[in-house]
Amino acid sequence: MRVLIVEDNPKLAEYIKIGAGKQGFSLDWVATAGDADTALATVPYEAIILDLGLPDMDGSEWLNRFRERGDTRPVLVLTARDSAKEVARNLDIGADDYLRKPFEMTELIARLRALARRPGHMLSALIKEGNLVLDCSLRELSVADHVVPLGRREIDGLEVLLRRAGRVVTKGALEEAIYGNDEEVSANAIEVLIHRLRKRLIEADASLTIHTLRGVGYVLSQRQE
């Protein structure tokens, strides 16, 4: 799950990136509302963590504009403003949830996972396709009711492919979903990851496999006997 952090405190942003990263989230950080607009226009983020005290625009105002554009991606608001009236105002504007500062990392992770399970968003906790079941909350794959051990990036890649099962996913789309902006990605990183993931699925006797369309991308679809 790729998340954008909009927060002007670099220490807090780094704390969130490290803590959430250990739980399987891929996070990018921007410090201003303007940079958030730019990032969201170019990267398919699945959720947003928004601080209200931004240097170039009040976070509430940005959130209101974001919703007026018709964007329904879930937004978790971070706020030091603890009045019930302020919290209610932001929920009315379009925040999906809020978390008061200071907060524990375990609570932030739980809130993000809850957003992923909330109906009406493009995220769902369980993805089922063929005899595969991916639990996005537990970061766990089962094939025919047997757990298949996968690394964090393998889970990330499989989630993207499962959400678009039967459709072509380009190499660039996989890179954007799996790696953060500040991570160096080798030229063959996606090919290596797909090779490992395909091997794991074959070994688990999965009913789906990853087909390579050379020069185009990858498709997760039924395995040909």
C-alpha cells in the first residue's frame, strides 16, 4: 500500500516512514500542499496522511479542495488541534479518520489498516482470485488455504497484480507502487521480483500465474496446463 505523507515536520515524517515501512507500507513525504498536489497528479497513492498545519495552506482548506475535485482516496488527518468542533469540521469536509498528536505508531498503523478495510474505497482487506487469498491487513498470502511465505516487496507486487487481475500492469506502474521516491531501483529489480514471485506461485500450485508481455508489462491470469 503506497501512502503519501503531507507533513512539514521532517522528524515526524521520518518517524512515520520508518515505523509504517516496517509494517509493509511504502511511504513518500512532501512538506507543502503544493507539493502534495504535484505528487498526487503523478503517483497512484492509495491513501494520504495529512497534517493540518502546513506552511503554504491550511490543511483543512487543502482537504476541502481535494474532495471538491472528486478524489475519494482515504485521508487520515494528523492534528494537534484537539477541540471536538475542529475534529468534527474536518470529518465533515472529507477526512476519513483523524489522529491527535502525539500518537503511538501502533495506533497509526491500525488506523491505516482500518481505512484499507473500509467499504467504498478501492482498497479491501481480502483479495480473492482463483485459489489465492491475499490478506492485505496481515500481509499474508494463502493458496488453497496454505500460507505461502513472501517478502514485503513480493506482497506489494502481488497486491498490485491481484487488484488488476487479467489486465496488463506495466513495469513502471509496479515500480511506482512498490518503491518510494527516495529509493534507488536497479534496472532489473522488477524482473527479479516477478521471477521470484512466479516461482513461489508455481511451487504453491496456485491456479494463477504471472505472464510476461515483453515490452509491455505483466498480467496475472489463469495458469495454462
